[in-house]
Amino acid sequence: MKPQPHAEYSDSILRDACLHSLATFAETMLPNYKAAAFHRHLARQLDAVLRGACPRLCVSVPPRMGKSLTASVIFAAWALTKNPRLNIILASHAAELAEGFSLATRQILSSEAYLSLFPPILSVNLERSRNWQTLAGGSYFATGVGGGGLGRGADILILDDLVKNRDDAESVAEREKTWGWLTSTALTRLSPSGVVIVIGSRWHEDDVIGRLTSDSFEGPKFTYFKLQALCESPETDPLRRKAGESIWPERWTVEKLAETRATIGRRDFASHYQQAPSPIGGNLVDVSKIRVIDLAAVPPDMTMCRAWDLSLGLTSNGDFSAGARGGLTKDGNFVLMDINRGQRKWTEQREVIIAKARLEGGPVGVETVAAWEVAAAELRTALSGVTTVKSIKVSTSKEARATGWVSMAESGKFFMVQGSWNSAFLRELEQFPNGRHDDQVDAVSLLWEMVRKRTPFMFAVTTISPQPGFRGIREWRYSGGGCGLSSLHQGRDND
């Protein structure tokens, strides 16, 4: 019987299509597999791995999204179909889990759907549940972390779900044990042209994926393919989603993801679903106290500045450059209007700063540490006659510099204009000072340094005055853990 999906095509056309496309192969071999947009994007990444264009790949996708089925099962079967001489090693935190992937891969290669399009490739000489061969001499070996039997080579090394649970993730000893096995045993099995795929949801900043994708990792660089359940950064989202959109809206609605977050807690949701693990405790500010408002509620006569925290980070885990724009109202409220953030070369970042300054007006501040005094000089020349460029020198810790405006948030006098950048900033602030990145927080601290010196500080308690025709303030509330902003209507527009 022919496979049901794509039944309108002849066997030869369908066979060629399956060999050309991992997504087509998946839908043909498993009729219940329906590739969503992110599955197809992942399939293209895996195809690049097999072609050697991306020899090191880390994949972070939320749980229950089909990442293991796609990468550890279907991809393995597809790779052996294209080249049955390949030797594949798959490892997981437990040998039993790895064995399940092994059996599922064999099941595809021996299925009626497969054999209707391709000749048999499985050898009967070795067909154990964790170790089997192909007729062409290729092999598949499944094992657990720390398990034996790795005295063989691997053309493809797949490491899927290396962390067992939260206890292991928080244990320094367990993290070191897993890392030691990975570097001293698993990675040494690679053939000269061997490729590595690491799959899993995030658990800890210092987990395997965190280490492999960090700038401090001295081995071959890994491409990091990560997808958040709810998009927080449209400008860097591989699926080009809008802020707050679901990774798989047909199955995981925004409402369902919000329920999941409420069930498992914001820290685990941030780690597993948003790929943003955070440390336990020690954070400086309660982000729920930050008031997020409409642009219409900002006084039109407020004088604004933009301050830049600069970096040359160009890797997926490198530092960002961030520019925060805002000001103080006459009532003494601190209003954050916008944050521009990106990983850019200086030539690109300079053009962004210049364009923003010409468009927005208002003074520009640059933290001048190390070589950035030269950058500030370049900006002064470029913006001569347009606006002033101020060098900001810092001499205290990041925590100390943030204390002033954080205290404004604690007293209800820090306002943030609603925008697509909000969640990324709040996530960083939620983790500060223990999080991996602090560029946005630093930029706001620099902005605070600028505006508090430009405007007399006033201990007023009145709220931001809305524009005429609006009764009350329309606010959004951030519930933490990357679940976006929920609207709070305190007041209403005139009918």
C-alpha cells in the first residue's frame, strides 16, 4: 500500500521529494505528522547539518513540540536513507529514553510506508534494540550519559535531553559530570567529518547548551537554533512572528501557554518554554511594580534623551548594544520610551545611533569605557549641529548604578511605554544582576544618569497626565517568565 500523504504523486516523484526534503519525508512516513512552520525551519537546519554546512548545532525548543521526534528519530532515519553507510550515536540522560528513539527510528525504516518507496536497508545480522546495523555497514547505537559501549566512531552524534530533572540541573556536581562525559567521551567519538546535534529545552544558564554556545567555549562554534513558545523579540525571531505570538498556534494557543505557565511557575516556563534560564533568587527589582502605559499617556512636553551601552558582541550568546530613550516628567516620574538593542559591528551600530539621533532629537549619551571614547568622538563629529553627544564615565557597580531608577519603580514612579521590546527588557531586569545579559539595564542606568542631571528631582506623587479625552491610564501588567503583557484598563476613552 502506498503512503497516504502526497498520494497524488508517482512513487518516483515522491521518493525524490522525500530524499530532497526532511519535512516531506516526515509527513510521508508518519501520516499523523503535520509539519508546522517551526518544524520546517528545524528541518532546514538539520538538512544543513547533514550537508556539512552546519556541523555543530544546538536546538532549544519548548517541550511537547516534536523536536525529538523530528531530530532524533525522523532525521536519523532520513540520514541513513540518504547514506546507509553512516554511523550514528544517540545519547540521552537515560539509556531507556535513548532506546526508545532507537526503536522508533527502526520502526520507520521497516514500515510499509518506507518499503513502498525505498529498498530495505536494515541488516538482520545485528538488530538489538539499542544497537543495529544497515546492509551497507552503517549503524545506530543508543546509550545514556555515562554509559559504556562508546568505543566506536560516529559520523552523526545526537545528544537529546541530557538533563534529567531540575535537581540535576541545579547540581554543580551533576552538571560537571555530564560535561565531563560529553567532552572526554562523547565528542571524542566523532569521525573527522562528524557532525553534532544537541537537542533540549533549557534548564540552567550553565547547562550543556549554555556552555556550548557561550563565547568562552574553546571548541568548534555551535549554531544555536532556539525558539520561544511566545515570541518576545520579533527582530530576531526565526519565524518572523509578532511579539506575543505562539510558536504553534494551531496546537498551542497563547491562552494554553499562559495556563502552562501558571501551572509550572514562571521560572520553569522561562527556562523550558522561553529558552531563558535564570538563577534562583537574588534579583534586584520586583518587575510587577513597573507600570506599562500607552504612548498617549506621555506628556508631550517631556524632554527626552537616549543613552547607549555599547558592545561588539556578534555571536548568539555575545553581548548586545542597547540604547534606552526616555526622560523625567514635570511631576518627577521616570518614563522609559524605547529600547533599541542588537548585536552589531561598530560601523553598523554607529549608523543606527546617528539615524536615531536625527529622527528623535535630544541629547545622546555614550558610556565611554575602554575604546568607546573614540566612538563618542566619532559621533560628535557626525552629529555636529544636530545634537550634543555626552560621554558618560562610570565608576560604580552595575547594581549601584541601577539603584536610583529601580527605587523609582518600587515607589510606582517608573513608567514604560508599551512596545514589542517590553518583554525582553523585563526578562533581563527580572534576572538582574544574576542574568547572562544586562545591556538593557545598563542602558537605562545611563539614561537615568543623564536625565536626573538635566532635570531637578521632584518628589511629586501625581501620575502621568494623560492626553485630553482619556480618563485614567491604560496600563499593561507583566506577569513574569516571558508570558508577555496583559492589558489593564484603568479608565476608558470617551465614547
